[in-house]
Amino acid sequence: MNDLYTAWTALTSGWAIPAALGGVVWGIFGGALPGISPSIAMALLLPFTYGLDPVTAIVLLASVYVGAEYGGSIPAILIRTPGTNSAAATVLDGFEMNRQGRAGEALGISLVSGLVGGLFGLVVLVLFTEPLARVALAFTPPAYFALGMLGLSVIASLSAGSLVMGLIAAVVGLMIATVGTDPVSGVPRFTFGSPDLLGGIRPILVMVGLFAVSELMVQVSEPAWARTSTRDTRLKLPNWATWKRMFRPHAIGAVIGTVEGVTPGAGGTIAAFMSYNEARRWSNHPEEFGHGSVEGVAAPEAANNVVTATALVPLLSLGIPGSNSAAVLLGGFLIHGLSPGPMLFERNADVVYGLYGGLLVANIAMLLIGLVILSPCIWLVNRPKPYLLAFIFALIVSGVYSIDQSFFDLGLVLAAGALGYVMRWLGMPFLPMVLGVVLGNLVESNYRRSLVLADGDHAIFVQDPVALGLLAAAVLMLVVSLYRETRALARAREENAAQ
Amino acid sequence: MGRGLVCGIGALALSIAYYAAATGVPASLLSDAVGADGLPKVLAVALGLLGILAAVRAVLARSIPAGDAPEGGGVAAHARALGMVALGAAYAVLTPTLGYVVGTIAFLFFVATYSGQRPSLRLAAISAAGGLVLWLVFVKLLGVAMPLGMLAPLLG
């Protein structure tokens, strides 16, 4: 009760509530623009927090994070462009629902799933910060390697019925991830003398190219009669039947988002992909995934919004920023002379409880703002196709350029778009490649660091209990996926033979 | 040639080229036992094997699901799709000279025209308004340093 009073006082004594509202608006706006990541949206506001009181400043930055992680799903559903890395998994079924004229329904599911995820994450953050902080500390390089392998193990079930094609896509994704400076020795790899490639290829560039540019290419090459328009022009919140269907994917997203969130460096992208995969595995309608599944939108959206709160666990309890966004938030703490860590709860309880209260306001604000802005967004994407394609393309090129002020990045996006177009022609799935690009560096760098620590002895991966558990889970997931894949293929052949 | 065979041969060719590039990765005194070229070589071999598998499967006429790219348009449709990439490339080349505002207005106009909109004064006005809105969002609101180009004396 006393803690609630502290939170209420901290929230109402300054400008924290307006800051939460404004932060969510700014975050949704930034997250919806391709190229403006949550951390960039937060960093842009960092200088303005100097003049604010600590609670207002921290609430503002955290609210931007909440808004931006949600905002990324809006272009993912409406224009097949993930605004953030973690929205990539939403593209698959969200955009498919849009194509079927169910954009309002998809946006409604993503909005309420984001709210459910955000509120669940907040409860976890408030009640379990201390015990979960121990999980973060248990993560060593072998455990990170195993976590990456667990992420890669979902490739088999993301391969959309063609395992060989999925594996080829995943290996090419891992190859893209090797471009740049070697994570251990620091030598350049596959940069061909170009300084632009020394920092590697950002996953968001590959995602925007694969999903958005290839879609523009397909749209422009279609004859006019083949173009469909969204019939559903208003936001549609889920009815009771849909809520019942979303319960399981929400639960899956909540569990995976919690584990991934408290693990520094794991982030919302892995959580979203794994939740998507598990939601399909546990669904009563797995055949709907990839064809506009309600659960295919609910699970990743819930998971990446859980992460917005649980990613703060290692930051608040240990002072470890587990992501770029958490690092910017750490900057906000430091600007105001606050040091996140165990003593923060003793010395600056008002800031911590004010942050909790601010996150609650931010999540509610996300729902309210979503209710206001989403119908106009659907109206916007129902404009005549030529105008729409031109504005989407202009938004993409502007957003991509703004990441590093580099036209080289734009060239990479266009190349990824052409690759995506060829992959679509070949019937090759995108998601395994995206996973390869996202997880490649995590897997390689931690594999090699582990071997350096163990003098080249691979036994380190089974001696570390966390790594062993994660690797066992990865093997189990792979075996189950392969079994299901083989069974489905055999069934399809039997059906073909019977016809 | 079937799509599976194209994919298999393409993967095999990429694996050979990537392996060749991996052998050129410089060694470092700071390197570990795996080395900077360790994973790339493993990936190249894996891709090569998968490419062979895909090609063999295609030759044995096992069906591979078709993608959702247009089927009927053939070469003309693919060329039209590539035209979109060419427009993006032209934007990347010309915008440093034209500047963000002029480059984006022209880009909006030409992409809309290429996508089937008839050139008109209305299209020109919408492109100009769109370019200005994007300039306001990215330059004024987000503070991104977009190229000024030929408008540098005015905006700089």
C-alpha cells in the first residue's frame, strides 16, 4: 500500500503523466517510421530530459520505448514494413490479414496483445525484479551461444513446408551476419575494402529490403486488375471468441517475453520469433499460420511488449543495459545522477515506483492513442495504389538514409529487396534468413568466446547448466519440428497419391 | 529449368564464391583457434551441400511450393519489378546533387507515374506536398541531416 502511495505521489507531483502520454505518441510515431528504432526515438529526446525532474525524465524515455515497440507493428501490418526488428514476426500473418481485407482486425489484435503483454511485463517487473536478476547473472558466453542456437532451432518450423529452402535461406542469413569486423580478432571480413561494411549489415536493412521493397516490386509488377484493396477500413477490436483464441498465444508470449527480456542482449526479436513458432506448435489451427492467423499476430506482439518491461529488470537491479534502448534509458538515469543497481531501490525509491506507475500510464495511453490513430492509418493505406506505393517507397528510402546518413545503406536495402523478390519467385521463406541475420553474430561471437575461455574445450557447453538446458531444448525443438515436417510431407504425398 | 534447380545451382555458386572470399580473410595475431574464417568456411560447405540437395531433389522432380511473385507476367513483369529497384538506385545517385527535398519530390512523382498514375498537375502538387511533409518530419522534427544538394544556399 505504501509502495502504491509512493508511485502515485511520484507520478502526480510532477509532469510524469503528460510525459508518459507524450512519450507514447512520440514512440509510436518513431517506431512506425522504418529506420527509426526505439533507441533512436529515445535518444532524440534525451537532450530534452536535462531540464526535467528525474521521475518525469525516466517515465518519458520508458514511455517512448513502450510506444516505439508497439508502433513498429503498424507498418508491419499495413505496408509489410517492420518498423522495428521485433515487428518482423508480425509481418507474416499481420500483412496477410491486411491482404485479406482484415487490416482493422489485425491492428486491433496487435493493439490489445501489446497491451496485455505490456501489463504482464509490468507485473513481472514490479513483483519479480530481484529473483529474475539472478537469471541475468547466470548468462555466460556458453549460455548466450546456446540461446542463439535455441533461436535458430525454430528455423525448421518456420520453413513453410520446404525445409531445404528454409535451411538455404538461414545459411545465407548467417553469411550476411558474418560481413563486417570479426567479433574476436577484429579483422575485416567480406568488406571488399569498403569502410561502409566494416560495421556489418544491420538486420533492419535486410528486413526492410526483404519484406517491404520486394512487396513494392511485386505490387508494381501486378496487372491493375490483380490489385486488391483493404475492405476493412476501421479498427476492429477483438470479440470474445477472438479473445479466447488469443489466450494461449498471449500466455506463450508472456513466458517467452519474460525469459528473453531479463536476458541481457536477447531482446524482443528473438522473443517474437520464438513465440510465433511456439504459438503455431501449440495451436489448434497451425495450418492458418502464414495465411492470416489471429494467433500469429497475437503471440509475437504480446512477447515483444512483455520485453519492453522485463528488459528493465537487469537495468534496474544490476545496472546492466541489455539492449540499445536500455542503454539510452541508462543514459537518462546517469544524466540525473542516478545509478541503477541494487541501491537504486533504497536511495531513489520514488524514481523506481514512479517508473512503474509511468509504465502503467504508458500502456493505457498506448491503447487510447491506438484507438484514435489506427483507423486513419487504415484510411491512409487505402489511397490509390500508385500514390500509396510512391509514399511507402519514399518513406523507406528516407527512413533507411536516416539510420546512418548513408546512401550505401539504401543500396543494401535495394539489393535485399531484389533478393527478396527472387526468393519469393523461388518459394523460399524469408523468416529463416531474418533469424540467421539477427542471431548470427550472437551465436558466432559467444561460441568463440566460450572456446577461448575453455582453451578450445567444447565440454564447456555441457558443463554450464544454463547452456546445457538451452541446448537440450534446442535439440528437442529441432527433433519435434523435423518429425512434424516429415509427417506433414508424408501425409501430403498420401493425399496426392489417393487423388 | 525448374525453380528448385535454379535455387540449387544458385546456392552452389554462392557457396563457391563465398568460400573463395573466406580464404581471403586476413589472419590476425589476436585470432582464436576457430579463426575469423572458421564459421564462414563451415557455412560455405553447408550451403554447397544444401544446394546440391536442392538440385538433386529438383531433378528427381520433387515439387517445391511456388512463391507468390506474379506468375503470368513472365519476363515483362520481372523487368517491371526491377524498374522499381532502378528508381531507388537513381534516387540514391541523384539525391546528393538534387538535395533531399527536390530529390524526394521527383522520386514521389516518378514512382507514382511508374506505378500507373497518369502524370498531371495534381500528381505534381501531391508529390511536392509529400516531399515537403517528409522534409518536415525527417529534417525539422527528427533532426536528421539530409543532403541539401542544390538547395544548400537556400537551406544551409
